[in-house]
Amino acid sequence: MLSKLSWIALFSLAIATSVFAQAPATAPRVDDGSGDSWRTAGTNRAPTSTARKSENRGEALEPLRPVEGSPRASIARVTKGSGTLPNDHGQVWREYDISPYTLRVTSTQRPEQAVIDWILRETGYEAWHSEPLGILSATVDGRTLRVYHTPEMHAVVAELVDRFVNTEAETQAFGVRVITVNNPNWRAKAQPILHPVPVQTPGAQAWLLAKEDAGLLLAELRKRTDFREHSSPHLLVNNGQATVVAATRPRPYMRDIVLRPEAWPGFESQTGQIDEGYSLELSPLLSLDGKMIDAVLKCNVDQVEKVIPVTVDVPVNNGSKQRARLEVPQTTQSRLHERFRWPTDQVLLVGMGMVATPVPADPNAGVFPLQVGPPRADLLIFVESRGATTVQGTTVTRTGQRDPGTYRNRY
């Protein structure tokens, strides 16, 4: 009986040994926090510190690796997200056809940017960079405006888009004049016809005038010996387009001294440049009913009052020193950036106050005997609606280059 039991035990042990020898090798169980408890033998396990786990799906992400061309991996925690746009506040996706406006604009290569700029001005930049999630983008061809936001925001966007694509506003034009007088005493006679409007820029003022009163005021200003007009009286700005009128002149000066031991005399003078003059940007937009004008006015005036010389000793190659001259410019700047809204049957007059003259005099022409200090003038800007026009108005591109065929090199 014992012999039979011994043979049975030996036979069972032989079968077990054979089955174990034929079974494939398996990897030990390792919990690396990625959700997979088993890994193949011989594979490299990513460090636990570089593992990223999605909070939305609970799935393990690949260890963050540097993007091609990037010098390092990301430090911030990155997940795939839910894969859908959040609409917790009822956001909806809509596409607006702006081609009726963009196809008729030829003064700029990206007319759709004007639509985006006005939407941002009206709604505020923070409305598209915080909660609720919002998207504002135009297609490459400039024909479609894509918006993802709440229905309330879509109502504002739709009204602004309609103001651009409105066919009644296609031929609307606006006139702008830039005028200076050396003395602000013109206000004494004009005070009864000036109706002030709020302005945020310190030192600046703005008024509304009837078109008849504006014409009389211009006639009186032209009689003055200190009157000067800096823009063409025939300059027209088309509705919805941002136009820049600029008149600047480069003023070079000796900015710095750089040592050059390998060249004679051992140093080199570096020159700098200041663009002296004025730049005026106007972006008007007519309301849907054609009775109101919204306009953004931006004016910059830069003037070099004087250049202060500085003499420095520069070591040269032979060990001695040579005197060189540096120049430090003394400049003055005036800035105006305002948004106005007024009726189309009135004229907007903006006064920047006694600022640097927009177009400086030629420095080689000498100084007037009665001129004390840098020249100053009262800068006035007239903006009015010229109504519908059947003739293509004179326009100025964003770079401020006027059409030479229209201006005939007079300005």
C-alpha cells in the first residue's frame, strides 16, 4: 500500500514540474500609480514624479516629453481635458458672414481686424479671457467671424457686425482736419457755440458744434496769421475703417560710444533716431439707424526740444585718450486716446491744448527772433460725417502713406 502511494506522489510531482516548465514567464506585479498593475518584463518604468493623470477621465497620460525644438519638458501639470468646449453658462457657437464688409474694403489687407477691434472695445477684453469661456476669431480669408459665447454676448456681437455689413453705410464717409493756432484765444469768441463733452485725457477738451457753426469757426480761424492746417481738407475716412494720418521727420543724434580696439581710432559712434511729428488714427463706425457716430481717436505728438551735448574721454589704441561727443535729446510727448459718440448732424471738435507743434520747423532754418523755447501750438481736430458719397473718397492706408495721384505731392 505504501509503495502505491509513493508512486502516485512521484507521478503527480512530475506532472507539476512539466507544466511549470512550459508556462511563459510573467512579470512581477508592480503598482506605479498609473492604473496598470502589471508591466512587461524588461520595460523601463517612468518615474512616479513625471507621471500625469487625467482628472476628467481618470486615465493615465504619457510622461511629459519636450516638444520637438523645445529645450525642456513642461513643468506645469497638463491633462487632455474633457475634449469638449465647456458650456456651463449656456455658451453657443455661431458664425457671422462679414464678407459684405471685407470684400469692399481695399485700403488694408486685413479688414476683418476692424470688426474684431470694435467687438473688443464694446465688450471689453476681459470678457474673452475669463469665465465664461469665450472664443472670438476670424477665418484666414476674412469672410467669417467665429464666436463662442453666451446669448447675451452674441446680441452685442450681432449688432456690431450688422453695423459693418449694413449696405446703407457702404458709401458713408467722414472728414477729418488737423489744425493748429499759436494762441488759444480763439475760444473767447467761439465759447457760445461750443457744447463740451467729457474727456478723460488730462489737458484735453472736446466740444460738439452744429455744422453751420463749425463752418463759421473754420472761416474765422483761417483769417489768423498763426493758422495752419496739417491734413488735406479733402481727406475722407470710410465707415468702419481705421485710418492713419502721419507727418513725421527723423531726427538723428549721437547716442553712444562703442570701443573698437581692432579698428582706428579705437572707438565707434552709434547713432539713434527719433521720429518727430504727429500721428493721428481715426476709426469711425456709424450706427444702424445712421443717426449716431462712434469713433476712436488716437493722436501722438513727439517733438525734440533740444539736444544736450556731452563730451567724454575715450581711450584709443596708443594708450592716449580722445575726446568724443555724445548727444542726449530732450523730448516732449503728447498723447490722446479717446472714444466719442455724437449725432451725425453735428461736428466733433477735440482740442489737445498747448502741445508741441505737430510739424516741427526745419532746424537749419534758424530760430525766429521772438521765439523763446520750443514751439507750442493749440492743436485742434475736427471730425464730421460727410454723408453718403458716390465718388471713392480719398483714403490713407494704415502706414500713413497717402495716394500720390490724389494729393499731387502737395502735402
